[in-house]
Amino acid sequence: MEKINVCIAGATGWVGKALTKRILESSDINLSGAVARKASGMDLKSVFPESNTELKFESSIEMALKRETDVLIDYTSPGVVKKHVLYAIDHGVSVVVGTSGLTDEDYREIEQIATEKNVGVFAAGNFAISAALLLHFSSIASRYMQGWEVIDYASWNKIDSPSGTALEIANRLSSIGKPEDIISEEQTTGFKESRGIDIGGTRVHSVRLPGFVIGTDVIFGGDDERLTIKFDAGTKPETYVEGTLMAARYVIHMKGLTRGLDKILFH
């Protein structure tokens, strides 16, 4: 079986490092490139001494994608991810987006260009399997419950708010239906901001405190009944590796944009 050639942008980052290690051990995926600006020019063996690779870290995806690449996996930062995605699409390389911070408008543009170029792009707000299950089960629950809101938890040093996980859930639920709103925002007295941000009809409240890593609660309410679906992750980046590899194997067979890891789990 021919291996999939994958380049990782953000190869020495929190998730990127664990992902690179797993790919170096993989039987069906080949590491064709690794982008890490601060480690540029260094041998990968300096970070992964157990590997047999002769690769060096590159400073940019422009340099890394000069090698034959099927998929770019991006775990970088909100400020550069869109540029990376568009560059890869333009060069016929499929993309898995693990970086949060892209807006719906960004994704509409990416979808249009990817479709025109016949290139696949797969994005998820969270690549943890349990987060994908949260998204799927919440989508089902929203069809039967009167209302819902999303609570988004993260470390106090997380830059983007709400998190990609919470945004993905809110957008999905809002695409299915709108919660019943007995009191509108205009009718609310006091501090309207306390009701959270309205994303397509779904209220999202972000908590940023020390002691949290990442977590999301979707709280549903009905007639004298309540349901909470909860996702919590700890400090291990390996939590996100398996889902990312599933997406890398999937994206080479698709065209345009697909969002949400549950689309693979329940394909």
C-alpha cells in the first residue's frame, strides 16, 4: 500500500510534536515535511532521536511543500493558518485544519477555492474523539429539546474565544434549529452581555481560568427536564492525534470543505 505523504506545520508545538512522533512510527503515513520556525534547519533527530528520518525542520510551508506532499496538517496559530491553507490548496495539496481561529467567512472562502481546485480540506474545532461524540450527540438532542446553551472552558492563556470546539458546536446546532427564546435580548434588563454571545441563535459563554485545559458543556432544557452533555480534556496532546490521522486518511478522497470529525466517525 502506497503511503500518504504528510507535512506538519507546527511540528514542535503542543499537538504537532505528538503528531509528528506518531507519524514517524506509522506504517501507512510518511512524514514528507515538518515546519517549525524556531527549529528551522535543525535535524528532526534532534527532537525525535528515536526516528530514522533524515529530514530537517523547515521555516515555512513554502519550503516544506517543495517535496511531494499529499496532505498538509496545520497546528500553528490563528494569524497564519488561513494563508497556509490557501497556499496548500493552490498547490494541489489537501489540508487538515487543526488550528482554531478561522471565521465562517474564512471557511466560505476556503470552501469555494478548494472546490474550484478539486482539493479536499477537512477542519474540526476539536480532533478529540470524545469531542466529536459530543458534537454528534448534541446534534441529535437539539432536535428534541426546547432550548440549549454552550459553556466553553479553557485555560486563561488561550487567545481565541470562544474556542473552536464551542464555535463548531454552536454553528452546527444553529444549522439544525433555533432554541425557543421566551425573553429576547432586547427585553433583557441589566447587563445584556451576561447572556453570552449569540451565534446563529445559540448562546455561548466562555470561561477562561487557570486549572482548565479545554472543555465544553452543552446544556439542554425542556419542560421540567434538563440534559447536559459534557466534554473535558486533560493535558495530554495525544488526545487529538488519532482524530487528526483519521482526517488525513480521509481528506485525500474528498473535494471541497468538510467540517466536523463526527462526519468521519458516522460517515
